Amino acid sequence: MITNPIIFYSATGLIFVFTMLALCFKNLIYSLLSSVVVFFGAALIFYLLGSEYNAIIQAAIYGLAVPVIIGVSIMFTKGKHEAGKGFTLPYLTMLFGGIFVLAFVYLMMMSLAIMPDTFHLMGIVQTTSMDNISAFSKGIFVNYVWAFELVSLLLTIVIAGISIFKKRGA
Amino acid sequence: MAEITMYHYLVLGLVLFLAGILGSMIAKNVIKVLISIEFMLTGININFVTFASYCDNANFNGYVMALFYVGIGAVELAVALYIFYLMFRKKESDNIEKYSEL
């Protein structure tokens, strides 16, 4: 587990700002992009908490797969008449968001350069990865095996149901 | 600077959850409502992982629960988006107020 206050507060600020942006944007694409930042920030929080596996799952599913699905559905449902609406304010907000991210990266790099001894990142990370993995596998395949099978069944039903609906719709 | 404790992470999860509730209540667009629901799920996941990291160092049950929530969240989103797509073809609008009748 990493208990560095600067990294935690930076990640928290990033999550908070982009959550508000995602809720305030009128343009759905900008809202979606802001939510991607929030999901990656949550993955960073999971990593800080020492759960690397959850961080990878969060980044892969919520950071990449879910936005692609939502983006495709936005493309399917948006008409030509709405293109270009509300451009100036989101552009400015994205610009300030980009400046914030750059400032954050700059702050992190400068902090690492000025105070290298106070950032014992590798020292603070617990070296119990094998314990985590064994606890994970015990949790999934022993303690919660029925819940795991139920989720697998649910995913299979969703895939089969959507393909059946798609055939009927076609 | 103060040390980061469990409560910091719990407050972060709570803030994300409340932002999701706020967004799902005030958003007019269906996709924004779905994104807000994902924020709520992410806040819950942060709380699960926090409790597992700080209180359950033997079994990590919170990690497994967070993993299940991610799976369930993805399934819920896929089904909701397909229902939204079908409704959109019928109503020709993404305004949630027009979706009161299925």
C-alpha cells in the first residue's frame, strides 16, 4: 500500500474535478472523456490501496471497454443537427483540464526531483503480491465460487440475449 | 502533511457515490444517467477495496466483491444501453423524460 499524501490528494482532486466536469458538460463526448479520467483515477486509487489486480480490471473494463460501448451508442443515437452544439465552453473547460493535468504532472516530477528521499515508492509498496493472488484465487474459486458462476452465467445470458434480439431486430 | 488513513479513502468513495446520485437525479440524458450510475458503482468499489486493505488482510474479501461489482456493472451497462437503443429508435430522443412509458 502506498500512503503518500501528495499522490493521494492529487488523484482525489483529479477524480473530483473530472466527476464534476462529466456531470456539467452538455456535450456527451466530452462528458464521456471526463468519465474515462475518473475511472482511471479510481484505478490509481486501487493501486494506492495495494490492489493491483482490481486496478488493472478497473482500467481495462471501466477505462477502456465501457467508454467504447457508450461511445458507439452515442454515435448510433446522435443526429447531424446536434453536431457542434455548445462547443466553446467545453473547449475551454478541456483546455483548463489539460493545464491542470500538466500542472499535476509537473508538480509530481518536481517533487520527485526536489525530495527524492521522501518518496520511497518501491519501499512502501508491500511485497506480498503472491499472497494477494492466492487470496484472490481462494476468494473467487473457493469462498465465492457460486457467485462467480452466477456472474459467468449472467454474462453468457446477456451475450446470447443481445445476439437473439439483434437477429430479431434485423 | 497528515497521514492518509482509511477515512480519507472512505470519504473519496462517499463523494463519488454522492456525485453519482446527484448526476442520476439531475441529468436529462439517458447516457449521462448511466455514466452517473457507473460513478456510484466505482465509489462503492473504492469502499470495498479500502475495507479489504485496512481491515481484512487475511482473505481480501472486499477485492473479490469489487471484482464482482465490476462484472455486474458491465452487464448492467450493456443491457441498459441496448434497452436505450431500442427506446431511441421508437422515441427518436435521448431525453429521459420521454422514457416514462416503455
